[in-house]
Amino acid sequence: MSLFRWQDGGLTGVEAHALEDKGVKENDLQDALKANPDPLEEGLFIIATEFGDWEGSGRRIDLLALDNEARLVVIELKRSQTGGHAELQAIRYAAMVSNMTQDRIIDAHSEYLEAKIPQAPPPNGLGGDGNDGDGVGVVDYREKAEELLTEHLKKMTEKRAESELDPWEIIETECPRIILASAGFSQEITTTVLWLVEKYELDITCVELKLYETDQRERFLTGNRIIPLAGEEYRMRAKEHKSEREHIERERKDNFTFSMVGIEIGATLTFVKDRNKVCKVIDGKTGVEFEGTHHKLTPLAKRLGSSRRGTRSWLYGEETLQALRERLEQSSASGES
């Protein structure tokens, strides 16, 4: 991509510069792109910067985001002309966040907001509660984080015409997307990425960043997606949409309810990952009570640390709800034949 100044009826090229030559550091890129990630991709919602909430590793993700399909996105930034080892780093990071729960996502965004929007100091002569009776209050970062995330996810449910869903049900963390953004990419990286995309169907995007500077030292940054190319993306999206349509059709054909498998109100379900956690069925659909509050199966499962849907995360007796449903369906099919 080239940049031209249109002035006095003519076009004058604006010179492109290497990020390193202009003293741009990765922290500078991070600060600019967290404020406006559109050069990477439109619709990104930044959850956190320098995210590293895991044990046994000091590594940190440059930017962690949600895209406009409610999928988790790992973003790795490089200012070099080769991209370093961005693809290997990003794959590690994607694996490390693939089991992120709702609570961890909210906590991460809460910390991000706290660094971005510091508390105002309390008025002179007052204590640290930040409230003098005149409406000066302390920001509840976690509450604000959950509010902003939920608002973003609600837009996705409306876009899909699934506004009846709990917004947190549509979030996809199990196989995060990866965006690599660099001033350039070596053939080693592009070959590796294309192989991972083609053979293993990983969702990896490479964006080439270019810095332009005018004679008046006015700067412009552009992002040019080099992988996948437009044709490749069409093929990948067509395949993805076909799979998604088939999945939605299967689910909508006969959505799970407690009634369909004969589970009565008051029955107890056990969490697959921790048998000490139990909930009680409170209606014939998917409503349950856990520790005195009401939930839906899938959001509760994700809150407790599961990356699977609710029917695969809860046991009725010794089998998951999904296994129970499939057994009953097979039995019914056998009876009909």
C-alpha cells in the first residue's frame, strides 16, 4: 500500500520508513494500537495489554482482544522487518488463554481499565472512600469491565439475531484467533503461517505495518493484511460459515431443555471438573440455582472454569447431559425402527 498527498490538483508520494529507523518501539506500537486497533482489524475490543495471568511463565501477550464475532484474539506486535519469532510466541499464548473463563476475562479487563482510568484523588480533608456526599465516587473497575464486555457481546447477539441468548454464551475461547502485526515478515514466517492455516485450520492473520512521514513530520500508520489474501479468506469463511450453519441448524432443530430428557425441577447436577460443585434445576429449560443465585447452564459452566457448553459440563447421575440426551435419542430411534 502506498500513500499519496492530494494537493493542488496533483499527487505527491509520502515516504515510507522502517519503524526501527524512526525510533518506534514496540511499546509505542502497543500504546497506539490499544487506543485504536482499526489498522489491524475493524471491530476489535481490547481486553488487556501485557496480559500474563498464568503460572510458570513470565511471558506476556502484547494485546488480548475480542473480535466482532466474539472470538478471543491474541495479538503479537513486532517492529522489525522480519517479524522475529512472532508466530511461535503467539501459538504459545493462544494455548495459554484457550481455557479463559468469564471471570478471568472480566478480571483482565478490570486491570486494564484500572491502569487506563486511574482513580481521582479524594477531596482534601476526606478519607480514602472517595465519597464526600456530592457525588464523588470510587470507580468499581470490575463492574465497569463486566458492563463494557457485556455491551460488546450484546452487539454480537443482535448481529446474529440471537438476542435471546445470554451474551456470554457466544464467546469463543477454546481456539483463539491470532493476529501477527509487524513492519515486515520473513519467508520463514509466512511459509509457517500458511502451513498452519492450510493443514491445521488455525485462524492466523498477518498484518504488515507501514509508517509514513511527511516533510512536516506528520505521521501515518497503515495496516495491510497479507495473510489471508482476499481469495483465501473467502474460501476459509465459506467453509467456516457452512460448518457454523450446520452446527446452528443441529442445535436449533432441538435445543436442549431439562424437560426433553426427563429431568425434573429440584434435581441436582454435578460439575464435571469439580464434583464438589453442584447446582439445582429450577425450571424445565436450562435454569439452575448455584450458591443461592440463578444461572443458565452454559454461562455458569464457563464462570466455573469450563470451556465447553453446559450440556457437556454438568453430570446428571454419572453421565453428562449431552450423553444422556444422545442415549435417549438413540433409544427413541431404535424404538421407532
